[in-house]
Amino acid sequence: MSLMIPDYVVDLRRGIESDEIVPYFQPLLELRTGQLIGFEVLSRWKHPLRGMVPPDEFIRMAEDAGLIGQLMEKVLLHAFSTMRRLPEYLRLSINVSAIQLRDRTLRRQVCLAAEQAGFSLKRLTVEITESALVGNIEHARTITEELKALGVRIAIDDFGTGYSSLRHLHALPFDEIKVDRTFVQTMLSRRESRKIVAAIIGLGQSLGLTTVAEGVEGEAQADMLLWMGCDLGQGYLYGRPVSDKRLERFVLEQKKATRREVGRPPNSEDATFQMDALPSQRLSQLQAIYDGAPVGLCFLDRNERYVSVNKRLAEMNNAPIVSHLGRTVAEMIPEFYVFLGPYIKRAMNGEAFSGLVFRAARADGVVQVRSTSYQPTRDEAGEVVGVSVAVVDITERESAEVALRESEIHHRYAVELSPQVPWTADAQGQIIEASPQWTVLTGLGRDESMGMAWTKAVYPEDLVGARERWTHSIKTGELLDVEYRVRTTEGKLHWMRARAAPRRDDSGQIIRWYGTLEDIDDYKRAKEELREAVARLHGVFDAVPVGIVIAEAPSGRIVMGNPQAEAILRHRILETPDVTSHEEWVMFHLDGSRVATEDYPLVRAVVRGEASGAEEFLYLCGDGVKRRVSLTAAPILGQEGEIIGGVVTIQEGKD
């Protein structure tokens, strides 16, 4: 008895054998960068009469007719051969049905097709639907472990639509988790879908799985998925499935295209932080940052109640963290709420505020100055669900700024009253700032003195030298120190001393010159008067009719002698090292005995501070002749009465 084979089975077998069923490739992109990372294989039947038949119609037919294995081999070999021509970083995903998960020859089929096509199985991901696992866990575990041993990645497809999903994740060695398209396509309009997608992504991240979203059709979906932490996206937004003939061109176009802003995070004005999408590791890290932040942080719900508070803000409010939770801002800090309340209400309506500064006394009497910022927090649909608050205690900073302002005022007064003229020049030597004292001194206003206009006040005879020294310092970076005269408002010439040092940046380049102009007119005049006085003293010293010799203490070094002394002693006084020189200073008593050095009148004056009246000695002069001389000596005393030298007068004695 012969069995009648249904027409559709005959038709399907013919289609498989004649290669009418071919793979199409749907792109998979990385949401963070928009870069192409691979493709999922989707089978299409190019029927000669019916046209393109979708897989939903013929896959079930193949399973019922026992042709799924033959179909799998054909599609795998075709897909692997096509992918071999593409860059190795591009991966390939294939779907495995429930029947194939029970087929122990699946591993052999995959290996044989990969070997024939020269395709590396490390580039392959096998996707398993949740429904295929029901009642099939043990077989599925065996087959997936065999595939994993070949380097194949395993993904669970359409997650959230099947039965006992968490048990499946625990039982099998999955690498990826795919969010079903029904949730992705409705998450913009349905809050429940958004929460399910966020939960699946968060679950995948906490388990260390790559998360893939199916059915991404718009930028808004991609933005939300990225912000939830999803890794990969698949859908019409990134491209429809393409045939093997167009695949290489598609990859080339992706390489040439500029990087798309697919999946970009929302801008700062409407960004929210989706805590339910983060893995436990990231939550732990964020919690540590939150608790350890030096800034006060909290989150207020729609009723202005504290949902979370960090340690720093609790310290500012002088109350434990636990006493904040569930209570309103008005209850916790009523003294501040008078000021804060209106801003909190406006933030709940979507306004953001930054750097609001206010001052108030806490309940314990401590006065605080705070800078507070409010940022509305929105859910995935853009609704404000609360306000994030950041508070900085700027009490000490405020006090420091007040002290600084007072210090600046004092400094300005000190500068204005100082006899010196501070000034600043740029790197090229152009004056950019000068003390008001310059105007008082010269009569030139600020605008008349900037740049190189200051030279108008310099006495012409001194100008060339002053400019040369300033130009040299600018070129070499050497310190400036130059003296010149300026004409004052009274028309008089005044001596000034200009000094300056360069300031350099980190690279050593001069960026500023800072200097002072010091009034040295009194010093210069005193110095000139002293020089004239010394000249007059020298005139008198040289004109007296007696010899005079001066020595310093305690060395006895000769520092001065007049011509009359040299004439009497017959040698150059200043060529004598000191009064103890045995070659130049030789004296005898009148009885012919040698005078000891320590008994010389000048030595006694310098060493012991003794003054002596006129004493006569025989002095061995420079020409070798002994001459009778009369010596009178006295010490020279300093302001404190200390011996600083001695003086001796010399006259020719009487024979």
C-alpha cells in the first residue's frame, strides 16, 4: 500500500534540492558606536510561482516533513561560504528550532558545513528560542555544550515571551540574551514594555551576557536602548535583510559611511539615569561614589520626600541619614525651606537650577552658606519623577572670599601709599599697568604711560642707556636694574631706580615682567654730597703741615697717609702693609735701643686703645738715614665705643 505524499512536501523538497531556499542577512550593529559587527541569517524561499515565501510558512512545513536537517545543511553551507568572503571580525547568527535541539547530529551538521566552506566557528552564534527549551533542557544542554566546545556562542532568543526563563538562563551556558521585538517596538508608548526591556537588559548585564534588541525601527528606540545599557541592535533602522549578492556591497558602504549617531544618549537637558537598567556591579560602584562624595546629594520624589541621602548631606543637615528617609524637606530643614521651596516646586515642573546660593542658620544656631543645584529626573517617557539635588557647603569659601577682598583693599591702599611705583609689562616690554604713584610723580596719566610712552618722562641724557638696558633684558630674560632721571610735575629732575624680573610659563617662555620704580633721589644726592665732603676732607688732609697716618683695627693695616708723612718718612705710606711691618716701620729710642713693635704709639692706639702725647724717636727712614721724629697717637672709636682704627701725627724732631 503506498502513502500519498502531500503536494507541499514534494514542492518543499524540490525547493531545497534546487537551492530555491537561500539565506538573507540582517545586520547587527553596536549601539554605542553604530559600527557593523555581524549578521543574522534569515531563510527565504524564492518560489517560482508564489514568489518570496517567508520562513514562518515553510520552516514548520520542513519540521513536519522531516526536512529541517536537509534544509539546515543547505542554508548553513550557503551562509558560511558567503561570510568567508567578508572580514573576519563580522559574526554570523543562526536560529535553531526545537526539533534540531533534539537532533544529536546537529553538531556534525554545523562542523561539516563550516569545514566545507572554510568558515571559522568562532564567528558563529547559535540562537535558541525559549519555547524550544520547554521539556527539552537535558538534550539542549548536551547539544549546546558540544557547540560551545567548538567555539560557538549561544544566545537565547525572544527572551521574556517563553516559560520559566530564569531557569533556562541558569541551566544553559548562554553568551547573549535577545530582547523580543514585541517589547522593543512598544516601549515608547507603553511604560510596561519599557520596564520589561530595562529589566531584561539589566539582567543580562548582571549575568555578564551581551544584550541584543530586536525590531529597532527608529532613532528614539535606539536612543532609549543605549541609555538603558543595551549592547547591540537589530532591525529596519540599520537595514533590511540583504541577499548574498548584495552583502559585500553593503559591508563596503558601511565602512565608507561616516559614523552614524545611532543610539546616541539623550542630551543633558533631558537625560535621565535608568537605575533599573544597570548591573549590580555598576550599582555598587555608583553607590560607593554616592556615599563617598564630598558634595551633599539626595533624591526627592514628587512629594518632596527624601528617597535617598548621602552621608555628606546628612552631616550638613545635622541629622542621621535614616531620619531623612520618607520625610519632606520642609520637615527636615524648615529654616532653609523658606528659600528652597519655590525652586523645588519649579524643578518638579521640569526647570533645572544650578548654583543657587543662600545663607541660613540651622536649628543648632550654626550659620551656613550653601550652593544648591536641582536637576529634574525623568523616566523613559520624559515624565518628571523627582528631583536630584546637589548641595555644597561654601561657608568657609565665602569667609575666605571676604577676607581676600579685604586683603585686596588693604593691598591696594598699601600700593597707593608706597613710595615705590609697581608696574607690569608684557613679554615684549610694553607697559600694561602702573601704580597711580607714577602719575603723581610725573604728571603723565595712565593712557599717556602705557606701552613705551613712559620714556617721555625720562631725562634725554639718560634715555638711551635706559632703553638699551630694558631692550637687553627683554631679549635675554636677565633681571633689569637701571638708574635714570625723570622730570617731575614740578619740572625738577628726580633720580629713579627701575628693577624688574620676568615671569615664565611651564615651557619657560616669558609671559610677563613685574617691576618697581624706586625713588633714589635722596640717596643719590646724599652720595654726591658725601663724595664732595670726602674730596674736601682729602684737600684738608693733604694740606696740613704735619704728617698723618691712619690704620684700621685690629689688623693695623694702613688705609691713609698724607704727602707730609711720606716726605718725613721718605717712603710711600700706602705701600706699607701695616704698622707692624719690620721692613718699613723701624724705630729706636733716643738712647739707641730698638723700640718693640707693640710699643709703637700707633700700635698701642689700634690694639689697646691708648692715646699718647708727643713722643720722640729715631725713625729709620726709607733712604737708610735715622731721623728724629715726634709722634702723637690716638684711637678711633665707633658709635658703640669700639676701636675701629688709630691715627698718628708725625713731625720732624729737633736735634
